[in-house]
Amino acid sequence: GLDEPSFGLWSALALHGDAEAAQRAALTVVATLLRLGAPLPPRGGVGLARVIRATSPDEGLELSLALLRAASSAREVGAAEAYLEAARERGWRAAAAGERDEALRWLREARRASTQR
């Protein structure tokens, strides 16, 4: 199973985004760790999600949302608010791109998240 040694890996991946190929690989590894249920870095899910959104605003947005959902489920401080903000952003991006159904889905998700805080 994946346990404490993965904490360092999560952190290292968040900081190794300089080269485009390394960045794509890091996103793939983070997505795989998340899918496998690896524990998030202690109090670091929100920070990792923000790093991913900042360094990969397009391809990293969905992964960032998944990390924020996991951090929110783990009751990480600030995760619910960050998820709400990211879901709202995803909805407005979809609206700007003319993706009506996707926009409505994410804006409804943001509204749902806001009522559960």
C-alpha cells in the first residue's frame, strides 16, 4: 500500500514543474496517486492543488478539483472554500468556451458546495 513515503513524493512533484515534459509526468503521477487512494500530504492538499492550478491552469484544473475534493473530504482547513472557488472558475471557463452543459454542471456543483460549507 501507499503510505507515508508518498508524502515526500507529492511535495517533490508539486515543485518539479519547470520543464514541460517533467510537468506532464508530475501531473500524471499525482493523478495516479490520487486515483490509488494515496494519502494526501498532511495539510498539503490545498497547497498542492493551488500549485497545480498555477503551473498548469488548463490541463491541471480537473486534477486540482479532484485534489480539493479529496482535501475537503479529509476536512483540510480551507479545502471546502478552495473547492468552491475552483468549481466556480471551471464553470465560468466552460461558459466562456461555449460549453453550456459543462458550465451548468460546474456552476451547480459550486452552488451545491456552497450550501454544504
